[in-house]
Amino acid sequence: MSKLDRYLLRDFLQSFLATLIVLLVVSVGGVLVDILGNIADGRLPARLLFSQLGLQFIVYMPLILPLALMLGLLLATARLYRDSEMAVLTAIGVGPRRLLRPLMMLVLPVIAVIGLCSLWLGPWADRTGEKMIDEANRSIVMAGLEAGKFTSLPNGGVVYLSSVSPDGTQLGKVFMQRQKGDRIEVVSADRGRMFFEGERQRYLELDDGHQVEGPVNGGLDYRLVTFARNDVALPDGADTRKDDDPELLTTGQLLGDDRPAARAQLHARIAPPLIALAFALMTLPLARSSPRQQRYGRMMLAFLAYMVGMNLMFIGTRWIADGKVPGSVGLWWLSLPLLALAIWMYFRDGKLSRPRRTA
């Protein structure tokens, strides 16, 4: 590798990593807000916060990395033009196309990582997160029903447990308050346990207790019930998906699945590496500018191009799932023309137009 290639590769890599860090910091806020919202609503145990955060980042990497790659390369290449380094390189016979080799030394490994995340790691993270939530909802402790703590339920109710057995199966001194329409219900029991009906429906079995029910807005219509056993249905935790949900299937399983939703998910996993390659090739012609020219206008143009491309990918995926676009067509109508446009822009970059003949 020549000194020039090493210099350009280092510049491209530093700009890409800096952009990636900024995008990750910005993204963590949105992902964290969603997870904390589920925890506050009692739909997700607090103990799963960091594991779910890490898994969600893996899922979103095929969307974050293409933007970081495009903006990072655009910033680095635009700096070469702004600081007149490209003018010096051109003067010694090194044109814009000479940048392709060091650029591809960075682009190809990043494309491989995008493909790995999109085709394998992302679905694996999705399945793992779903499995962790499902297992947590089957455990008293992990479901957030902790001893000595008031726990909010997704329907606005509250549960308090005085004690929980070490194996997390038996409860002591249970208090529950919840609202059903215009009636409020307060239940207390000496002991209880959690059990399941079906795959995910949770129940609390309460033994030897009392239940008081009355109107929310006042009145004298109260009822007191003493029970030996009372089974109380707990609201569902975090939204769970079926095992045959295309988003949870491996890429190999999607290849043999003829459902429109599965075809849509398959093409949604194939498209990000191709779109990222097209955006990376576009950075060379988009970065061309005169010395000391502001580069932020081109940054906005690149960001808008990314947003349009990704929105078209999401819309196309929905069309395939709805049967409006055949699975054989998939998203090729987007990725292949985008690649062709990027290649055309690259080869057209730097060419001088022929002078017009005067009459």
C-alpha cells in the first residue's frame, strides 16, 4: 500500500468512525426512551434494560452504518477539496478516480459488516430479545413483581408483594389495586403464586383473601368478597410476536418461505448492503467543490438522498408484504437502479465537457 493510500484510508476511517459515534449517541436517546417507556408501563422488566438496548443497536446497525459511511466519506473527501489537497493531487496526475482504491479498502469491510448484521446478527438479536422478554414474563422476579415494591401494571393497576420465595414461585401477603371501567377493585391475600394458561397469558393465584369493589366516582355501591382462591389475570407484558413472524426467522428459513411477508423481510435484509455501496460510490462526485467552499449544503443533500432511499425501501417492503409487488421483483427496482446511478456518477465525475462549436 502506497503512502497516499495509507493517508487517504486513515482520513476516511477517522471521519467514518467520528460520524458513526455521533449517530450512535443520537440513536441511543430514541432507543432508550422506548425501552424506558416500556419499563415504566410495566411491560418490560428493568433488569433487561441494558441487554435490550444492546440487542436493539444490533438490529438498527443496517440502517445506521450506511448513513455513517456516506456522511463520513463525504466529509473526508470534501475536506480534500476544501483544503486544496485535491488540487495538488490533480496537479501531480492523481485524479478523483485514484481515490477509489483507498475508499474501497474501507467500504468493502463496512459493507460486509452491514450484510452480516442485516442477514444474520440482526435477526438473531431480534429472536434473542424476544426470548428474553418471554422468559422474563414467565418469572415472578424477572417480570418486575419484586418483594417490598409497588409494581405498576400495563393497565394502570398496582401490585405489592411482601415477600417472594427464593425460586420465584410463591408470594406472601399480596395487595393489588386495579380499575375496570368505572369500578375500582382492591384485593388482598395471604399468599399466592403465578401460573400460565397457554403460552403467554399470566395469572396470579391468590389464596385466603378479601376483595373490595366500588365505584370510582363515589357512591355507596360497594361489595366485599372473602375468598379461598381467586385467580386474577395479569395484563400482557411487552408485545410478543409469534414464532413464525418473518422478522424472527433466519435468512435461510425465509428463502424457503413463500408468504408475501416473508418475501418482503428477505428483500429488506438483502437491500441495505447494496444501498450502502451505492451511497458510498456517490460520495466522490457529491464531494466535488471549489477550495474553501462550504460543504454543509452537500451534507444536507446526501442526508436527504439517504432518507429518500431508506423510505423507498420501507415503502417497497410494505408493498411486497401487501402483495402489490411480486416477491420475484422484490426491492431490485430500487437497489439496482441506485447502484447504476452511483456508477454513472462516479465515471462521469471529473470529465470535461466538449466545447460547443461556434457558428
